[in-house]
Amino acid sequence: MVEDSRRSALASQKSLVSLRRFTSHISPSPLSTQPISFLFLTQTNLTPMADDAKAKGNAAFAAKDYATAIRHFSDAIALAPDNHVLYSNRSAAYASLKNYSDALIDAKKTVELKPDWSKGYSRLGAAHLGLSQYEDALSAYKKGLEFDPNNEPLRAGLADAQKALAEASRPRSSAASPFGDAFSGPEMWTRLTADPSTRAYLQQPDFVKMMQDIQRDPNKLNLHLNDKRVMQAIGVLLNVKIQTAPPGDADIPDSPSASPSPSERKRAAEAEPSKQPEPEPEPEPMDLSEEDKSAKQRKAEALKEKEAGNAAYKKKDFDTAIQHYTNALELDDEDISYLTNRAAVYLEMGKYEDCIKDCDKAVERGRELRSDFKMIARALTRKGTALVKMAKCSKDYDPAIETFQKALTEHRNPDTLKKLNEAEKAKKDLEQQEYFDPKLADEEREKGNEFFKQQKYPEAVKHYSESIRRNPKDPRAYSNRAACYTKLAALPEGLKDAEKCIELDPTFVKGYTRKGAVQYFMKEYDKALETYREGLKYDANNQELLEGIRTCIQQINKASRGDLSPEELKERQAKAMQDPEIQSILQDPVMRQVLVDFQENPKAAQEHTKNPMVMNKIQKLVSAGIVQMR
């Protein structure tokens, strides 16, 4: 006899509800001699698992850990996809992370599921407001107020949307400086330093102060336009040539005759025959001092030396490359790329100390010149690479790791991050190698065994852990520590150690007995049964494994016969619903059809019982307490 309900056979109901019955001749379970009768659960509200996920999401949201809150709300939605409150909560979490696009999707779903719920419109309005969709935000808030006219969050949101819409409609002020971008970031100082016409100004405190004021507030530019140095700086930053008037002519107004009226221009155009426009004279280049001319020439020569060094480096002619980079440095010491390039050559040659010296100089000089952060980060990364090459013990990696971390604070480069991760892993591996001592590991394991016999399990764990650190390849230490964790009811830790034991030596039978015992105490009887059977492949007469199989079958049959108390059944079902395998079975379209056939089609149901894979999944549902056999 088979009784079935809806496909989501979940564990929150206290009683089992039979929907429809039919009688068929179905072969009994291999674990039971009783005729089969299936009972499936129904659900009206959130499952215990969904409710738990929701509670965790609310707690994370209250702690302002919005990313974690989103993850928990998503887990809850997967289990209860028609619950409008879950979408509302996740929408609020997305909005808190400024992810208004996803917040809007969830808010729309909330309103779709519960059109008369005012809070859904509050979420919808907030998402539209975050996306600057002010008209839509107004509509959402007004709609929500139709259902709850006294709702304060809706009223406040409506006021915010009206205010934002008014500000967006207001014409922008024309007083904003058109040069704002030119003064932003450290690039401004780099360009002013690199240009000979403005480099000397940076030694003048009043000029530096004016430029700092302008950088903080570009609107203050108008206050300093009478200063020739500022005008010259603007020309450099905008890459245009600006000619300033001679000092004696600064206050002389234009002659009236110099600017004819439009009517006069029109009469003159009619009186004179049309002429081809004469080409305007190009502006004269600014006169440079001898010192500036010399500096410019040295920079050009330095760049040629750098290019020659690059070419030699590509050919692996390292001595020639070093000579060219050195020449470039002598010609121009204000470009730290010559130092970083030479450091790269030293690195290839294995001259790590010389590489580190050049990198240190590049960082120091770069800070003096306010060079690009990327250049300083590059120098630090090369220094870190050299330190890694020089490392001989685990402690030698500490300065390299510190250097990579400094480089990442200057500029977060994926290559630097990769080098940092590699250095940290190399340090950890080397620490393990330095600590490796099988003899001491055996001594620590024996000490752990003594404490285990005395039932002093925490002390035993301590010695087993030290044994593992001394020899991480010995499966016996993991097996023994798993037994300790089982005694201490630290079941997840015990399971992890048992699995590690099997991974290190798949033929070590103790690993299977430890794992099976942990799974049994976790009430995962079907998994424990599989583990014990796997162990029998390596020792078919092992009494621990055989006894484990017997007790597991006993527990599974107990569930099949419906001999569990309501509390035991509820606990087993709640635990089962956290098992991804059980969730997968319940969501499998094929299995859903099988359950429907058991309910409505006896002939098809008999065919299903001949399929070992189907019956294996049915048996898992039986063990989980989702299905009962009678």
C-alpha cells in the first residue's frame, strides 16, 4: 500500500498525511521482510532547514555582514522558493551592499508573490531609488501607501524620492571648474616634476601650497589665475601651450579700435574683395634656459640608453643591458624605471643582493619624486622575488612576504598577489619539512595512546596532533585522533580525520571503522553502512566492520517499520534535509515521477522496483525518515 503527497517531502510536519492508497504486489526492501507502504510528509510553512537559514541570515544582517546574510537567505529561498519574506530580506541585504540591481529583482519577486504586502513596495522603492530611477521609486512608495497609509518607512522613502527627483531636475551650476580632472591624483605631481618648465616651481613653497589648494578644490583655480606659474602648470597638465602676457602689459585694456563692432565688420567685408585666409602664424616655442635645454637633452639620451638596455636584455646580453641602464641613470636620476630595469637584470643573473639594493633605491627615490605607485610596487615586487630566491629556511620567507604585502598596499597587482601566496605556501611547506621527525612522531603517538587508555581524551588529542605535525603522512595518528574526537562528540572533526586516514592509506581498515562509527553517531546510517561495506573489501572477516553493518541495518529497519518516536523521526528528517544527496533525490524529476507512479500507477510502480538505482534512492529516503515502509 502506497500513500504520497506533494513532491517536496519535507520534515516540518508532526504527523504523516496519506493522500491516496492503492494495493500492488511490490517486492519488499532487501533490508526488510515486510510489505512496502510509503508515507510522505507535507508542509505548509518553512522547513526547519529553511527557517534555520532565515534565522542565520537575519543574524548576519543584524551584524552588518550582508554578504553572509545573502548566502543564508539564498539557501532558504532554495528550500522555500515561494516565501515572499525571504526575497524581501535578501533584497534589503543587496541594497545594503549597494547592489541595487539584484535588490530590484528580489523586490519585484516579493511584490509578485505578495501584492498586498506594503513592505514589498518599500523594498521596491528603495531599489529604484538606489538606481536613480526616481519616477519608479515614487510609484512604488505610493502603491505601498495605498495598502498601509500610515507606514512610516514608506512615507520616509517617498519623501527621499521626491527630494532626489527635485535635485536631479535642478540645472547644474556652471561654476564648476572645467579643469577638475587635471588636478586629481598623484599624476599631477608626476607631470609637473617631469616637465622642465615647472620642475623648479616645486621647490617654491607658495607654488606648492597653491597647487595643493587647487587639487583639493578645483574651483579655487580662479583665485590663482594671475600667477604665471599656475598658468604654466595648467598648460603642462592640459598638454597645451599657454603664453602669458608681459608684466608691463598685464593691466592695459584693449583699444576700442581693436575690436570693431559687428556692423563695422559687415561693411568692411562688403567693401573689400574676398581674400583667401592667410595661415595663422604658429606660436613661438617657449624659450628654455641653458640648464633646461641640457636637462631635456640628457633625458632624451637617457631614454635611448634605456631602449638599448631593453634590447640587450631581450637578447640575454645582461652585462651590456646593465651598462646601458647605468648610463641612463647617470644622465637622468629622476626616472626610477632605470633602477627597476637594472634590478630585473640582476635578478636574472642571480645577483640578488644587487637587485635588492637597486629596488631599495628605486623605492626611496620614487617617494622623493612622488612617482607612480605602480612603479614603487614593481620595485617592491622585484625585491620580494629576490628575497624568495635567497631563502634557505622557513624564516627567510618572512621578509619576502612582508615586502610583497607592502607592494600590494601600493598597487594591487595579480602577479604580486600570486607571488605572495606562493611565498606563504613555500614557507609553510618548509616549516613542515623542518619539523618532520618520524621518531618523535611515534613517541608522541604512544603518549596519546596512554592518555586514551586513561580516558583523558583532550590530552590524547594534543599528543596525536603533535604526532601529525611531526609526521603528517602516518595514517595511524589520524585514526587515533578520530577515535578521540568521537569520544569527545566532536563528530565533524572525527569524520575529517577518518577520511584523511583513508586517503593516506586506502587499505588501512581502521580508517573505515573510525569513519563508519562517526557516521553512525551522526545518525547517517546509510552512509555508515556504505563505509563498513567498503572496508570489507580489504578485510572480509573484520568483526568491527561486520558488527557495524549489523547495527546499521538494525537502525534502518527500525525506521522502515515506523518504530521511531515522533522526536526521533523529526530529528532524523531535519538532519536528512541538510544532506545534499537527499535534496538531490527529492528534486530529481525522474524520482518525482517514480513517487507519482507509486501513488497513481501500480503497474509502473512494479517496474520501478526492478531498477536497483531507483530502489537504492528509495532506500535512502527510508533511512532518512522521509519514507516509511510497512
